[in-house]
Amino acid sequence: MVKKRRKRTIQTLSLTARLDRLAQESRAKAAGLPPGAEREHLLKKAREARRAIEIEDLLKLRGIELPV
């Protein structure tokens, strides 16, 4: 039996920076689309990324360590 190796990615940006970039890119793409399902999906994605940033900030304020 051959054991598969996991493909690992080393992140160069923090989670907050990646989420912020995702939110900005999603909003920019949504701005160029007419109203519809695809636009709503992109806006939802941006809102979820912003909420994740807020949750991470809240956890940091409370002194809870996040896994790396």
C-alpha cells in the first residue's frame, strides 16, 4: 500500500489579511455584475469573510489563542 502525502501550503499572509482580500475581491466582482444570483453569492461571500474577521478580532480581545 502506497501512502499518499498531503499537499501542504505555507501561508504567507495572516488569516485576517486573506479574509480581507477575499471580501474586497468579492465586492469588486459583484459591483460589475447585474442584479442576480451570482452577484448575491459574491456579496454573501464578502459578508461572511467580514464576519469571520470580526469573530477573530473578538477572540483576540478576550485573550483566546487561535490555532495556527
